[in-house]
Amino acid sequence: MGKKVEWGRSVEEWIQKYPLLKKMRAYEPVFWMNPHKDTVANVLPTLPLSWKDVLDAEERWKRFAPLIRRLFPETEERKGIIESPLKEIPRMKEQLEGQIGRRIPGRLFLKCDHELPVAGSIKARGGIYEVLKHGENLAVEKGLLSYEDDYSVMASERFREFFSQYAVAVGSTGNLGLSIGIISAALGFRVTVHMSADAKEWKKNLLRQKGVTVVEYASDYSKAVEEGRRQSDQDPMSYFVDDEQSKELFLGYSVAACRLKKQLEQADVPVDEEHPLILYLPCGVGGAPGGVTFGMKLLFGEHVYCFFGEPTHSPCMLLGLMTGLHEKARVQDFGMDNMTEADGLAVGAPSGLVSKLAGKWIDGVYTVEDEELYPILAMLKDTEAMKIEPSSSAALLGWKRFVENPQVEKYIPMEKANHIAWTTGGLFVPEPLMEEFYRRGKDHLSKE
Ligand SMILES: Cc1ncc(COP(=O)(O)O)c(C=O)c1O
């Protein structure tokens, strides 16, 4: 009854209004085109963020590059810029076409955030950025740093001592916790990661090895965030990275668009009316795919299309956008259980900030079943020698869903379209576990 008052309708009434909910509640994969979509020109003036904020974030990353290079030698090759390659995957495409039964026009690429250095997932973009910005604010405020300095001074004992007075906290399904934990510990902050029940053991162990305090919850992600926020708020020296509400995280992700633009030019991929670019982005709470969408739409306007992929058991962004309930849409309240092996995507309620900042630019949302994740992971290893974690498979499944769906031709001229599946995590998965994922995928494929 309480929910009905808050939502203005009972679940049954919502189902009547949005019949797709029936399929979603039965955990059937769906493909939803966003009827609320609007143009960049119409939406931009209504938003609190603009291109200037993205550029400001990119400048901050550049200021920090000498420090990152010093702290994380694996970033040496890119001189302290944390970035992933864009790679075309023709062999994988051919295999997928074999499953579909026809040739699909256009090139298929992976944006390889599964190889992203330092934290091994897309969450590095937002998480590391926000902690760096916080560190910069503190150091500038106390007169220890000016914007013109060589930021590698922050790797010194003096700075570590300074940062050790302060704490950083975050709630996470795993990968955001890794990125916040790793960068905060490297700078010298005291850091606590509140992990939901979905978080994998190896992610918690890795953090503990780095000196991070890990608090475990038997409940889902929203609870871990709520509890983490509550505890952090009690300590005036503690800063909470809020995955559900943070503009900083969002901007950290958005910078990916500037980098991708250059990579597209290098790969000779035009993006214009004749050559649309279609992105498939795995979605949890929405920050990472939302930030990327924001940057890409600002750069390419109506020529880029962004589709979000969610597990059939956790379609929170779809629920929030479709009903207009945004962060008030909890999949559990609609009879779905939020249980999925795609741990990074196991989120029951979407970020209100993202659905408001990027909701009208999201072209659509599709859902994927857990069992579909493993065969994709195995095929990618066999065809392209790339290793991704299960959540990342949701990206490639987007391409498959998309090209199999006849209704999309009505919206997007497909003949000369190019496609990017954004593989969001994988680098740090321990080898025995990766082997287990692979076996599972192979078993599945042998039964097909
Ligand atoms: C591997 C992976 N992919 C995608 C996502 C989705 O990011 P977001 O929760 O910001 O939507 C996550 C989130 O943790 C993740 O770990």
C-alpha cells in the first residue's frame, strides 16, 4: 500500500500501462526503445552539466598523469593516462554471424575496458577520478599544492601523511570498490569499502591485501551504499563516494568520449548521418554507461546511439526509465529478485542522477540472461584471445540482440553503421576462475 501511494499506482496498474513488464517479471529477455528520447539540442540547456565540465575533467586527468605514472608503472606506456584500446574483432563477428545465420554490415569493435589498467574495469574511470579530485581539493585548500605544480609530488611521504588524516568510503558490488580502494590506498587515505552480497570473494581479498577495510553485507547493493553513506556521514574527516548520486563519477566516465573520438579517427571510422555509431554498454546503477553516453552525445549528437544492457533479473534502469519512477523503481518491488551472476550489474534501483542527466539520450535498453554470458566469454577467448568477466558479455549480447531485431531498422540506417561493444571488466579475474567461466561457456556451446 505504501508503495502504491509513493508510485501513484499498484504494480498491477503499472503492468496494465506497460505490458512489457509482464515479460520482465517472467525474466524473459526484452529490447526496449526509449520513447522519451530527445535530441541533444533540446535536452542540453535543461541539464546542470555541459561540455565545459567534461573538458575540466579531462584537464584534471592530465594534471594527475605524472602522479599516476609514478604510482602505477603499468600506465607508463600511455604516460600516466588510464585508457584502454579500441579493437576490431572480425573473427568474433564472423562466429556470431554464424549463429545468427547471415552477414551483418558494418564493423564491430570492442572498447576494451576489460584491460583498463590500475583497476581492471570501467569503474576506474569514475572512481579514480573522484578520489583524485577529492585529494586535489584537500591539498589545494591546505596550501600544499597549486594547480601548476607537478602532481607527482603527491607520491611523497609528506602527502601520504597528510592524506592519512582523512578517510574515503564507498558502497559497491565489487569493481567500484576496487577502483576506489586501490587509488585511495595508493594516496594514503584510510579507506573502507562496503560490499554487497554479490561481490566476489577475490575482489574482497584483493582489497584487503592493499590495506583496505572491507565491510561485508548479506543484502544487496542499495543497502551497502545506504549503510556506507550513513557510517561515513558520522565521521567529519570521511568522504563518501556516492555511486547513486555523484556528478564527479559521472564526469570521470564521460571523458572516455574524448579519448574514443581520437581512437575512432585513428581506426578510420567515420561518425555522421550516413555512418551511425552504435554503442552497447553494460549497466548496473547507470553511472558508467550514463557518463559515457553523456560525453558521446555531446561529441557526436544524433549520430551516436547508446543502448544499455542489463540482466533479466536486475533491469533497474529500464524499469526506472520506462515508468518514469527513476530511482524509486526497485526491481524487487515489481517481483524481480535482482539475483544475477553478472555481479557488477546486480543493482535493484537505478541512479536518479543518471536517469535525469542522460535518460533522454539513452536510445534503448535490452536485457540478457545469465546463461548467455558464458558462451560469449568463451567465444571471445577462442576467437580473439581476449578475457572478459561475465558482466562484460552483456555488451556483445547487445550487438547480437540489436542486429537480430527487425524493428531497429526503422530507427537507425544500418547499412553503413559501425558498432562498439564496451567490454567493461576482466583484467583482475584470477586465472582459475576465468578458466571456470570459460569451461561453463564451452559446455553451453557444445549443447547448442
Ligand atoms: C564490469 C562492470 N560492468 C559494468 C558496470 C556498470 O556500471 P554502473 O554500475 O556504473 O552502471 C559495472 C559496475 O560495477 C561493472 O563492474
